[in-house]
Amino acid sequence: MPPIRACDVCFKRKIECCRPGPSLPCNWCSHQKLACTVTREKRTTSVNRIKRVDANKLLDRIKHLEDALAQANALQHRDSAPVGQDSPSLEDDTHARIVFITRLFGRNWYHRGVPIISERGLDWIASRTDQDTTILKPYLPRGGSDQSSWSFSALQVHTPIGDLWDLPDRDLVHKSFGSLSSSYFLILFPLLDEVLLAEMINAAYQSFEGVHASHAHVAARACLWAAFAVLAHLRVSEHFSATFSGEICATRAQRFLGLLNGPADLATLQTLLLLHKYRTAVGQYSSAEALHSTACRMVCELDGHLQHPMDRENSYLGRRRDHIQKLFWLCYISDKDLALLSGLPPILANEYSDLGVLDEQNSSHDVFLQSSGATADTDEIGAIAWNRAIPFLPGDLHLGVLKERIFRLLYSPSALKIIDSELLTRIRQLDDELESWRLSVPLALRPKLSIPSGHSVPPTLNFLSYLRSVQLQLEYHYLLTIIHTPVRRFGAAQGVETSPPEDLHSAMHSSIDLSLEASRSTLNLLNEPIAMLKQKSFWHAVVYPLVAAMSLFVNILIHPVGAQAAADVESLAMASKVVNRLRTQTVTDYEAKHNEQAGKFVTELSRLANGAIFKANGASALDKSLAE
């Protein structure tokens, strides 16, 4: 049997040392007639045993490093600029804002088939104004190079490690949300359900285990921070807004979002949609587009695009399913808005969605105004930043379906190739559908055909119905403009620049007149202070005045002579005033830069329009003197 220690000879030769007995020489030494001895010193090995306290410290250190690594992964584009200086991402996002305006104008505005924002279009503008058009050149479509960078990155706020896990005081959260009546909650937070929100708050405030927390726990905290971003942005609670800015809340929500890697769920879907609304409101369109795309896929994964029978046995599951279906409709409406603004195809296609017949309860124009708590008392609503509420309000479901038809019939790639007579037929059809929708709206909320200068939407019985009527009025005139503006494409499909036949020419002018009056009405509304509020404030909306300004600008270039042209130049100056006034209402650097970019664009349109009138009037005066 092998000994405990090999003899010196076997050890040196590195062979097995086998002894017949403990005191007998080994087989090798006996066979070779050698002395079988063990004289070498015994090596001692000391094992450093780790004490339990040291092991616990090591485990704590590992957990701390894991938390730091997870947070670093969530902060993929962490900003290293000193506090108070602009982040590099802010400078990069200027390109995204230019791309946004390019999409909005470069593909939708024509003169005799020639795009206004194109090389030929700028040459035509220069010929009509005798002015340099260099400032408009960055807005020229540049093929694949004009795409904005998709990013979930937020304005970086330097948060010490550990602060990410902290939540506001729970009583403050309950007081902030509890300060809203059911009606106000429904119209400001349509992406949330009051009952499910209470459940989410309970889940979020459980003991948090950092990167070891469950998927549901992380998703609950992400959703809560996203809701806090909207809460702070709208100043629902003065105490909360004084403690947390909307940008800090949104950044933390997206950091938690970066920690999620699991199946689709309601909390994550609500996080995506809340952040999409917030990023859109502050002008971060690249992030907003990415969030929206992910939300559209997730709501379908949760079967929100399918109709389900009512579940009377399980009211909780039924409530969740109904809320997911409501989120699908809100996704659907946002999807069509984005398609019309960007020219990109919608994500939620009707062919793959079980739209069915719109349920009467969900399709009512005043579904969010049915609580008896909505009164005309403005003392309760005075602290809320209602001028910022427009981007967060729930859209009209019927208009969402109509917007899908507008994009498909007028702005899709196939629609850009139709002949002029078919284009006119589609415009008339969509105009009839828009008018049918307008007449279906209750009289108290029904949009007016026109809003004269110095007027706005009149006050209603309660502030929420007034808020809804303003939203529908802006949407009505916006859709009226984008439905009738394509008549300026006449000749584009054929590639000619000749005037259309007399019958089409008459219909064309009728459509143009409707779009121009809608644009003037939009600016008249936005130029007036918000009614029913004690403090003087104005609606915060960027898209509506930009669309109205472009409509008036194109018409001035084509018809620069006459009293109406002079009046429209005044309206353009009003548009510049409306957009530039937004810069005084901004709360983030993103908003300020976005509004500054929009203001520069409208100011340039106003300068060129004045140049067109000056040139035309000078030519008219010269012609008159020559005739005399």
C-alpha cells in the first residue's frame, strides 16, 4: 500500500513508493538494494482561512460593484460636462430638431408640383423675394443623411450612486396625486388607472434590492418615476415640483428602464408611453420616437390590439385588460400623429389590429369629462401649468382613425403618385369626413369653422370642457390645413409645371382658401390668453403655429400683392410672436433650444415673405409708372 510519505529515492525519481509494511523498505529500494530512508524536511503549507466577517465584507463589496456596474450600463451616455454647462447631447439634438422641421415641411408643401423646401424650391423662393435663402438650406431633405439619431438617452443629471434607488416621501406622492379629482386625473394622466396606480405605488415602495430586485419591482419604480416627470412638468403639486424637476424624474425612469430585461408588462408599457409624452413635450423627438416604437410593439405583445370578451368573474384582470386596450388606442392616436408630422409610415397598421366598432363609452368626445367634480372654480386649478397640458391630453379616437386615412390617402408613397383628379376626389372625401366628425361633437365642445382676430375659444361651464374644446379646435384646424394643402401638389405626379385645367383650378383655390382660414384661426387662438385662468398665460404648442405659418408663407410667395397678403404677413409676425413667446415658458435646455430653432425658422419665413411683398409692390409701382 502507498505510504503517507514517499522515501527519498522514490520521491527523487518521482515513482510510486510501495512498502509491504510500515517499517519495511519499499519495493524499489529492496529490489535495487538501496537504503530506504525519509530524511528530507517536511514541507508545511499554511492555508489562510477567511473569517466570516471578511467574507461578508467581500460579498458586500461585490454587491456594491454590481450595483455600480448596473447603473453604469443604464448611463451609457453619461455626461461629463460640469454642472451649468450644456451637455454634448444637447448640441447633437439640434440636428434632430432640424430633421423634425425638415420632415414637417420638406415633403408636404408645393407650388405647381415643386417642393418648396428643395433646391428648385429655394431657387424659386429667391426669385420671388430677391433674398438670400441660405438659412433654409439646412432644412433641405438629404436622403439617408437627414435621419435623427435614435436614442433613449436623457438629459444627464449627475446622481450619486445609491440615489437612483431612493424614492420621494410616500406621503408626498399620495398628496400630490390625491390633489387631483377623478376628472383632472383622467384628462392629465390618461395613461394611468387610479386603482392600478395605487397598487403600483405599493409595489414600488417595497424594500428594494438593487440589481437583485425582481422585474416587477424595477418596472414599478420606472413607471412611478415616469409619472413623477409629468407630475413635476405640469406643476400638479408645488411642493413636489420644488423638490424634483421633470428632467430628473424622467432621467431616473429611463435608468430603471435600462435595468429591465424581461417579458412585456403593463408597468413597462406605461413607462414607455409616459416618457414618450414627456420627451415630446420638451422637444426631445429622437428619444420620443424610439420610446413610441417600443411601446407600439409592447402593447401588441400584451394583446391590446385585439378585442376581448368581458370578464365578469375577475374584475381585477378585466380592469387590467381594459386599461391595456385603452393604452392601445392612445398608442394608435400617437402613432398617426407621428406619421403625419414625420412622413414615416405608421407602426400600428389597421389590417393587423382588431379595431372593430368603436365602443360608445370609449369613443365619446367627452369621455374624460363625465365626473361631476369638474367645476368652473379656478382656485383649485390655478397652480397647475395648464398651458403645458395640450401634449398630455388624450386624443379623440375618431380623429385617430381619420388621421390614418389622411396619411394613407394623401401622404403615403402611393398617394404621392396619383393623378390630380384622384387627389382632388380624396381631399373632398376626407373633408366630408372631417365635417361629419365636427358635427358629431357635442355643441359645447364643437370646433368653430373660423376664429376671428382677437377672439379665442369661449369659456364653458367647467374648465375641463373648456380644455377639451381648445384641444379639439386646434386639432380641427390643423387637420383642415393638412387635408387641403396637398392641392398645391397638382402637377407633381405628372412632373409638369403648367397650370391645372379650369375646373381643377377652381377647386384648388377653394381648398387653399379653407387651409388659409384654418391657419389664421389657429394663430388667432394661440395669440389670446387662456380663458378661465386668473393668471395671464398662453397655450404651449409648437406644431400648430409652425404648420399655420408655413401655409401662410407659401400663399404670400404666390400672391404677394393685395390687402390679404399684407394681412397674412401680420399673421406671420403673430406666428413668430407665438413661437418666440414659448421660449419664456421653457423649463429645460432641450425645450429652450427646440423653441429657439422653431423661432428662427418662423422668423426667416416672415423675413422672406416681407421680401416677396416688397419686390412685388415695387414691380407693381414700376409697371404703373410706365403705363402712365
